[in-house]
Amino acid sequence: MDLTGRLLNWSLEPRPWFRMKTTARFQPVNVGPSSEVLAEFLRHQDGIAQALRSAEGLDLQAAKIVSPFDARASYNVLAAFRILETHERRHLRQAEVAVATAS
């Protein structure tokens, strides 16, 4: 994983004592019922799993992508997959907190 990817991945690591806000562009507009949110989340996970399977055997450190969050940042595809995994763990942590506070 390249340096930019490692730093971004580290910054996204879920920590209960650290909260990070996103920009308006990435704020959810209409969340909907929890059953629909979960179904949508699982569909996204299936898409990520399919992308990982189709990338098997490729040099994931050779190709670079531009961050969808900040066009000034780019990192290799391996870092992108790791960042996705870390980011999804953040969402799961947020969901756990939301469920715990709603109970």
C-alpha cells in the first residue's frame, strides 16, 4: 500500500473516542427504514466482494485512482480496497452506536 493510502486508511480507522464529519456531498439525504438501509449496505458489500474477486491476480499496487473525496489525493488500488474495508467498519461502528442509543 502506498503512503497516501496508508495515511488515509489510518485516519479512517474507527475509534470510539474520535469522530470525523464528512462533507455535505457525502451526507446521506434520505436514510429510510433500517431494513432498507441494511439491504442496500449488503448490496454494496456484494459489489465490493465481486470487485475483489475480479481483481484477483492483478497488480493492485500498479494502478492509481483519484480519491472520490478529494481530487488532490490519489492512491493505488490495493489501498482503495483497504480504505473501503476500513470505511465500512466505521459504518458498522456507527450502526452499533445508533442501535445502542435507540434501545
